[in-house]
Amino acid sequence: MNREYTAITKQIGEWWVGWIEEIPGVNCQEKTHEELLKSLRITLIEALQFNHEEASSRRVG
């Protein structure tokens, strides 16, 4: 199942900062907007995989 996530990005001084609205803890900071979006994608994928592994390890059965 493909889901859509909302990336909030803004430039603060020389840095770009952003986060994924739906997943707490997925936030990044990079020098360019393109690098920021790439980092957010990678961090989101890692967070989703971690959450899936955590949920799988807690299953009863």
C-alpha cells in the first residue's frame, strides 16, 4: 500500500529544515532543498521500517 506523507520545509538562514507532518521524529536539516527532500525520504523510510520491525517483534503468537 502506497501512502502519501506531507513534508514541511522552510529555509532558515543558509539551511533548509523540514519534517514529515504525519510521523513524529522524522526531521532533517540540509544545505539545499534537494538534499533536504532526499534526507527526508531516507529518514521516513528508515522510520517506517523501524516501526514495522518493532510492531512485528511485539506480536503474540
